[in-house]
Amino acid sequence: MQETTDKTNHLQTEQEKAEDRVWEVNTYENEKGKWNMYPGLCKGCGLCVEKCPVKVIEWGKELGFMGTPTVKPRIEGCIVCGICQTVCPDAAIHIEQKGKKVPPAAVPVH
């Protein structure tokens, strides 16, 4: 019984740590909105690069949590459509369109 209690306490402690974490964010802005990248969440999968309709997302020099390059937009050409946010499996991109609703987040498939 003690082992189960220890595991439960450990899980609660880990969850509390995750809730208290402040994520670093790189924000890029143009007249259409903001493009926020959380390098601590990006694993460098490249789905956003592949799916960007205007091809303005490129590999950056900063490394993500897996030691792979993160991405960044050439913000002057970004249409802030939100496709990158939708396809990102790790919620590493958050789009804020000026005067519009936030695009839908990706939904995990189980």
C-alpha cells in the first residue's frame, strides 16, 4: 500500500511542477497578427514547414527539447492563417489573428 501512495505522491509532484512551469516564447508580429513559438515544446518534426500555404516557415538556429532545430516564420510574408498551429502535434505554435478568433488547436488522435 505504501508503494502506491509513494507513486501517487510522485505523480502529483510532477504534475504540480508542470503546472508551475513558465514556457519561453518567441513572438513574431505583423499587421495581421502574432505568431508565437514555444521552443521548449517543438520537437522539430517539420509538419508546419510542410503545410504552410505561403511557405514562410523555415528552420531556425535555436534547438528544441529534442536537440533538433525549431522553426520560425519569415513574418513579413505570413498570412497568420493558423494552419501551422492546427497541424503542430506538440502545441508549440500559437497564432493570434488581429480582430479574429484564435484558430482551433490540434486535437490529439488516440
